Amino acid sequence: MSKNLLLPFLLFSLLLASSCRKHSQVIPGMSAPKPGTPAFMLEEATLLLNEGRSAAAQDRFSAVLAKEPRNEKALYGTAICLIYDKKLEAAAEVLKRLLAANADHADAHNTLGIIYTELNQPDQARIHLLKAANSPLYGTPENAYLNLAKLELKLSDLTSALRYTDKGISLAPTFSHLYILKGIILEQMGSHKDAEYALLKGRNLALLKDDPDILMALGRVYRSLGEYDKALDYLEKAYIQSPNPEQQAFLKAQMEETRREHGSN
């Protein structure tokens, strides 16, 4: 599954509740939802999904929809479960049902845009992502701009991709993913010093500072700048951190090529 599809999972608990709390923890002045009620099942489903138990979560969402067929949180949650299980076409159909009930549901537009990007339907993806980005009801439009930038990068329109990262950064100047993506775009544009700045800033803001993708991108940039020692440092760190055998093989080849270049200069 691509990194694009991970974003809704990170935001999902924010959609269903102001915080994911155990049922025994009740906000003062509020009563806990009663077992068997839609509110109770939604909380159960959210906790299950956050634990990675998508099948059990989907069962809870289905139970809610059996009682309330137009429940927006249950529809959106069902779509996320289907994405989690890589059933993208089915997830898209559920999101269409949700948008039929509420055409202004910005999270649904954003997530549907991500799905259409994965399904190589860029025109549909762009429509939904732009609706999310420009919705006055969307609390995090920077997510839609991030996904628009990823779409344009996939289409090799680097100028448009860079424009969308800048729009997102103007709204959320501490959103690490936007700086990292901007660095990758600038690298592809040949602006290696600017790419270095963006990647380092993104890494400093990131929760996972040793993400192998960030380290690998920095290694590439330093190799292009002729700073081979730095390049090897970052590529070696990425190699150690990567859990992916295919990525490790690629990084090993990159390190060997960098060493050869270093020796010839």
C-alpha cells in the first residue's frame, strides 16, 4: 500500500471523536454511550481500527449502518476499513454513497481523490482533491494539497506539484510531509540545494526522523551535490532502517555507485 493511503488512518480518530479514549474514561458532565447504541459501536470501531483490526472494525460499522443507513461516520469508517484491506473500488463506492448523503463531506472527497490517484484516474482524483482543498468546512486542507502535489508528481508535472506543496505549507508551516515532498520535487527539478533545505526541514519536523525514505532522499541529494561522505552516511542509515528487502537492495546498489563515484573524484 502506498504512503498516500496511510494518511486517512492517521486522521481517522480525529474524525470520529475528539480523542480515542477507553469507554471507562468519560468527559466530566457527559454520560458514556450505552452498549449497543450507534455511538458506543462507533467508539468500539474506532479503537479496533486504530489497533489495525479492520475486519472487526468493519463489523461494528456495519452494525451501525444496519440501524442508521446514512450514518456518515460509519460510512466513512467502512471505506477506511476497505482501504486498509486494499479493496479500493469497494471503498470508492462507499464514499460515493457518503457524498450522495452529504456532498460537502471534505474527508470523503480527499480520500476518494487518494483512491482515484491509486487507480490511475487523475481527472477524477483532481476533482475530488480540489473540492476538499477548497472546502470552507475542511479543518485540514493541507492534507488535500499534499495529495494534489502527489498526484501531479505522479503525472510528472513538477511545477504544479511544487505549487501545491507551497499552498499547503502556507496553511500548515509545520507539516513535515509537505517539506519532504517539496524536497523530492526540487530534487527532480535539479534544485539540489533547495531540495536539501526542504528535506532537512521536513526531517526536523517529522516524528520519525530516521524514516528510510527521508534518509534515502537526502542521500541522493548529497550525491548530486558531490558531497559523497554525507551521501553515504544517509544511504547507510536508510539501509539499516529499511524493513523492505527490495528497498534494501536498491539502497545497496546506490551505496556501491556512490562509493565508485567518490573514488573517481
